[in-house]
Amino acid sequence: MRFIRKLLLFLLLMAACSDRADIGFQFAWLSDTHVGTATGTEDLRRAVADINNLSEIHFVVLSGDITELGSNAELDTAKTILDELKAPYFIIPGNHDTKWSESGCTYFSTLWGSDKFSCEYQNIRFIGMHQGPVMRMGDGHFAPEDIRWLDIQLRNTDSKQPIIFVTHYPLNNTITNWFEVLDRLKQHNVQVVLFGHGHRNRIYDLEGITGLMGRSSLRRNQASGGYNIVRVSSDSLHFFERITMQETNDAWFKTAIEQRDYLSDTTHYERPSFIENEKYEDVQVRWMFDTDYTIAASPAVWEDYVVAGNSNGDIYCLYVEDGTIIWKFKAGKGVFSPPEIAEQRVVFGANDGYVYCLNVVDGKLVWRFKTNAPVVAAPKVYDNTVFIGASDGSFRAIDLADGDLIWEFSGLQSFVEAKPLIHHGKVIFGAWDTFLYALDIEDGSLVWKWSNGHPGKLFSPAVCTPVASSDRVYIVAPDRFMTALNAANGETIWRSNRFKVRESIGISDDKKTIFVKCMQDTLVAISTLSSAPLANWISNCGFGYDINPSVPVEKEGILYFSTQRGYVYSVDAATGKLLWKYRISHNLVHTLALANTNQLIAADMGGRIFNVQAGEMLD
């Protein structure tokens, strides 16, 4: 209520000042507060107290990474502190608030009413919109639903009105679809783009638009943290670094407020290229279906059916052959859980806290199971039982037939994201609490749990689905180690950081080879028959820097995987030889679903589902 009252007061103040553009004003600009780190909470408290002592500050803008892990507790702490501001504030999330979100990115908007903002002060339009990425590691990405919102804001803004645009990543190719927003902004009178992410003050040229990166409020190795103060006059913008509770330095950047013309610029700027596709005439996208909302999880294939969910809570079932809609189901909130299909049932979790089970033939609800928090985890169906984690500290086994609870393990300290492995009578999975768990498949009791020894939750083995061969379980994690564990007791057999791994691991059909996609160009095949991490082959596939957690999938001797820049790769599983690569999108493509050896179903963060075909499958 306090935040709402201040916002209403600000709106009244804006109305009073709308015809007084010559007065000038100042606002504070905070970024990368990272509440949850060692000093993040205290540094933000000090910044808020400092701003409250500066009577000339009219409002505050925060450009993302408000928390370290995006947890509900961290967000609660941040809001409690920020609500102490005497001035109104406008806030967007950053990648740390969206990637590791136990709420499926819903709690931010619950607390602040929205994860975007648009307001006007003394004839300057301020627009704030984040770029994720939502729940998946990769480059930034502007959601299609957010771009539509931006279109409305720009359509309602006079072309001559000065605009200050706020996001979190630099508005360049660190965001997969940066140009979709940048090209829109170029049609308007944008004065500057403000962002964070890099934790320091820095000036960018964004295809002619001035971009400014703002420092973090963290103190780092200094005695005090800091933030920026922006002074706006009738004809200029001045940016000053303020050291919290100390002094304000001289302006580090200043620019005129004037009518900008970006459309007359004839410079050729980088855009995603699809020209490489011409090298592979035997590969094509047979059809593409656009769901219009973010897809943050892989699709599933069953017989002639393709099933995928999106951030709007829409579950689509399409024909593999032509992409036409068979049925559509609406969940209570967004779906970031990849569907699992078994026994003519589709199972998935949703941000409304339910696990859903639908009939795959007609899309009718069979049952739904209520948990105590959003469900962003991937389910696994085995022996007519659904095994799935949630964000309420529990992992459950649910009867596939009727949705009854079979058992529940409630010993987790954070949420579950990945699909579990079923192996030798155990359910094995990681959570964002640093641990890998093995539960007894019959009663859910803890058999063992393992940690890499790193206390940082960001290094948890929580994204990869473990793979297993014989008596060993294999994982990769953000600590960049590949690990082999004894499946019986969880003891470490070996750990290797020879290859720059992260969260992408798969296994061959015969269980003799592990396939790992590394963070830079490389695909590696590791033998499961060796007592040490012995590479059968190492292939430089040339995909560049890639942290997309897509799983390499093998079928009939061919290996397929996807990247964060929209490529699909086909590799000989025996030799690592590249067979083809094909760009279907400029956005991240999730783990592929194989309809058959030459027919792949893919989905990208932009909300689109693709049928990719090669070889003899082409007409």
C-alpha cells in the first residue's frame, strides 16, 4: 500500500509538471543490487537511506538484477528495503531475477504489479522492459508478449517526445532479438538507453543510439557502494556517480536533449544471417507454428502428435505432419515445464502450482494435483507413475492413472527444475540447493545425496538430467566439472574439468557413450566403459560460445543438438563428424524432440514450434 500511495503521488506530480518542462529534475538510477549476496542487502539499505537524504531526487529507476537468485525470500527483502524510499521508484528484473526463479518469474510481478513500466515526467517518456532470459541459461531475449506491450507504449507516444528506455542487458547482440526492439526505438526520439549487467559505468554506441551501462550498488572491494544520479534540464542530461553516504563525483556523461533522427542512417548493421542454410539443400523447415508467447521448455512427441506449452499457460497439440492444431488446453498460469507423454497421457507442471494430466488424444483434463508453489520442473513418467519436483521443497511420486499421491519427499532446500533419472530402483535429480538426490523409487526415502562442495547455489547440478550406465551416474554442472558417481551410494568415482562443460549431457542408446556439449564450439563423446573420462572423439562444431542447456540426443547413430543462437546440428555419433547445421531461428532453441531419424521437432524462446526435416524425409 505504501508503494501504491507513493506512485499515486508521483502521478499527480507528473500531471502538475506536464507543462513545466523548463524546471528540470533529478532521479536516482540503481542497478545490480544483488540482494542475497554478501553485502547486497546492506548496500541497498545504505543507498536507500542516502537517497532519502537527497531532497532533490524526484524518483528512482532500478535496471535489473535486484536479487542474486530471484528467490521469493530475496525479492521480499528487496521490496521491504525499497519501500522505505520516500520517492516513488520504477523497477524491472534482470537475468538473476528471471533465470533462477522458483516462481517461474511470477513473484516479481506479484510484488510490484508488473515487470515493466511506462511513465511520463516533464514531457519525457520512461519505458522499462527486461530481456530475461526466462528460466533458461543463454543470451537475453525479449519475449514476444513484451514486444507487443512495447508497441502499445510507442504507439501512444508522440514521435517527437523524448524517450529514455531502460532494460538490463546492453541493447546489442548479447540479446538474441535485440534488433526487434532497437529497430522500433529508432523510429522514435530516444535520447538514451539505460542498462546494467556489467556493474560499471560505461558508454555504448547502439547503432547510433547512446547506451549507458550503470554501475552496481555493490561496494565490491571499496568501503562503500554507489549509484548514479541523473540531472535532467530542459536541454540536457547529466550523469553523476554518487558514492553512497559520501560524495557525488563530476559528471561522467552528458548529452543534449534534442530531436534525434535515426532513420536517415544508411549504415549496414549486423543482423542474424541464415545464409549458411544454403549449404544444406537436403534440410528444410517443413512447417512452423507460432504460439505468440514465450516457450521456455522443450516440446514432446508421441506418435503423430506434438505437444508444447508457453508462458501464457497455453498447451498446444499439433500434427507432426503439417503443424495444424489438434487441441488446445489452458492452464491456470504459464507453463515452463516440458511435457512428458506416456500411456496416452500428457503430464506437465504450471506456475499455478498444479501438476496437470491430459488425454493426449483430445486434450481433456484427466486430473490435476495441487502443490504448494509453482511447478517449473520436468516430469518423468515411469511404470505408470509421475515423478516430479516443485518449488515448495518437495519431490513427489503421483499415480498416472488417477493423480493420487504415492509418496512425497520434503527434504529439499530449494526448487527442482530438471527431469529426474530413474536408475536401479532410484529416482535421481538435482535441486538448486547444491545437492544431487537419490530417492528410493518405492517409498521416496533418501538413499544418498551428493554435493560438489561448492557453497554457491548457482553451481548446483540442478539443470542437467543425470544419465547412467551400469553402476554409474554422470552429471555436468555450472562448476564446469563432469562427474561420475557410484549409483548405489553416491560416492564420487571421478571428476574432470578437462572440458568446459556446463549443463548439457546426453547418452547413446546403447549406454556406452556420453555426449557433452561444451561452452565453446566443442562436442565430446566420453566412453562409459573406462574407469576415467576417456574421450572417444572431440569435435569442433564451430557453434561459438553457447550455454544453452539443450541435451544432445542420439537416434540410430545420428546425434542432434541445438544452440542459443537458433541452430540445429546433426553429427555422426560414432565419429563426431558434422553432417549438417541449419539455422531455424535467431533465438534459443530448446532440446529437440525426435519424431524419427530425419524429422525433428524444435521450439524456440520466441514461442515458435518447428518441424525440421532432412534427407529422404523431404518431398
